[in-house]
Amino acid sequence: MYAWIWRHLPGPFAAKALVALVLVAALVALLLFVVFPRVEPLLPFDDVTTG
């Protein structure tokens, strides 16, 4: 999968590395600011019980 993405990025090595870094940063930002906040209320981490 990563080889397929790398082959389809435009430009020489430096440009591909920069675009790949931007894509990873965008993915991390999407997860931190959109996905995780929407999923967090559904997770049972607040249900602490002692038995």
C-alpha cells in the first residue's frame, strides 16, 4: 500500500517526501480534531467500578 502511494506522488524524492509528510500531518490532525472527539463519548472510560 505504501509503495502504491509513493509511486503516485508527483515529483522527485524531496517533493514526494514533503507531500508524504503533509499527508501524515493532515491525517493526524483529522484524527485528533474530528474523529477522536466524536468517538470519545461512546467509549466506556468514565464507567469506573471497584469490585
